[in-house]
Amino acid sequence: MRYGEEEIEKAEIEVWENKHTENDYEVNIDFSEFTCLCPRSGYPDFATIRIKYVPDKYVIELKSLKLFLNKYRNRYISHEDSTNEIFNVLKDKLAPKHLEVVGDFTPRGNVKTVIKLSF
């Protein structure tokens, strides 16, 4: 196993203390190289994952997020399930004031899917 594969396999979301809790500010993250595998066909699915949040006590450490999202690349998982899982993990780990996650999937078979969750 290569070192990058080992890093991805053991990846967990890390959070850091938000040093600016007196301010309500928005963080926007685009991860344009998201991939997973269709649970029916096994074909690869490609997406941009967009994350928008207003931190409370914590902010996300970006390298851990990148490695965590790369864990999906060999998983057989639907667009809906992957986007919901990402949303739920971020909601639990960050406990933000506001969170929005969008899974914007590349069309395959002339079908485009966009999954959006927010609170």
C-alpha cells in the first residue's frame, strides 16, 4: 500500500478551535475531485462537494477533510447516501451555527443529480 492510500484509509475529520467566536463568518469549501462508485453498476461517479458553514466553537482542518472525502473513492454508495453521510459527519464534528453541503454530480447517462442538505 502506498503512503497516500494509508493516509486516506486512516483519515478522520479533525477540528480546530475557532479563535474568532465573536464573529459570525462563513467558510466556503469546494472539493471538485470527489469520486465514489455506483452501487448498482460499479461505474465511477464524479462530483463537486460544496461545503458552506458558519463556525461556532470549531473550524475544520482542511487536509483531514480532503483525506476523509477521498475515502469515498472506492465505496459503492449512492449520490444521496454519500452527501447525507458527509453532512452528518460535519454536523456532528463541527457543531456549526449553520451548515450546507451540496453534492453536485457530473451527468452520467444524461442524468444530472444535485443533492443539497442544510440547517
